[in-house]
Amino acid sequence: ITDKTAIDAQLSHGADEPQKQAYQVFADCDMPAGFTIRPTGHGYISRELRFEGNGHWYYSAVLNKGWVLWYYRWPALRDGLVRGEDLLERFPSAEMTKTKDIKVRVKGPDEARAVVRAILTSQP
């Protein structure tokens, strides 16, 4: 992770404890070589982690009060890092967005670990 202070600030307000724990799982996860995890925000989204690699923004975690919204972004699907069909099967509540991202509402740390595991087990 690039900025622990920023993560602590993001976690300091608004979310319930299970969601804070899930967000922390994402912040601390071991991504494949070459990835960075960057706390950021844009527009009305003030608490976000961006998972970037090879010059692309592949994954995203957005902290909300009742869940963490995880995105397997279109570039990850396009580049074959994960398979959309597998994700939709693995996470029954997952939805495909208009921009071809797959989003999953994560409500706790166990679900967060499952989301990360889906990335790590899909690596070519």
C-alpha cells in the first residue's frame, strides 16, 4: 500500500465495523507483482482504493456505510486477468454495469478475502 495515513483517514468516518474490516483486507492484500494499491477519491466518492498495474486501473474498492462496493473493472476483464462468467457464477449477487465492470457488494472481511482470491486464482 502506498499511503497508510490516507487509509486510516478513509476508515475514520462513516462506515460500519464489518465494512471497515473488509476495506482493510483490500488495503492489505497481496496483489500480483507490478500492482499498486492507491487510496484516492473523485467527485462524490471520497473513500476509494484503486488497484493499478501495467498502466491500467483494473480494480476498485469504494467504502460505504453498509458495504464496500468492489469493481472488477472492464480493463481487467478485457486483458484476461479475470473472467466475467466465472465472477458472475462465483458471486451470485454480482452485477455487470453499463460500462462492463462487474460490481460486488462486500459486507465483511470474509467476502473481501473471497473477492481477492478470485483475482489471485485467475492469474494466467
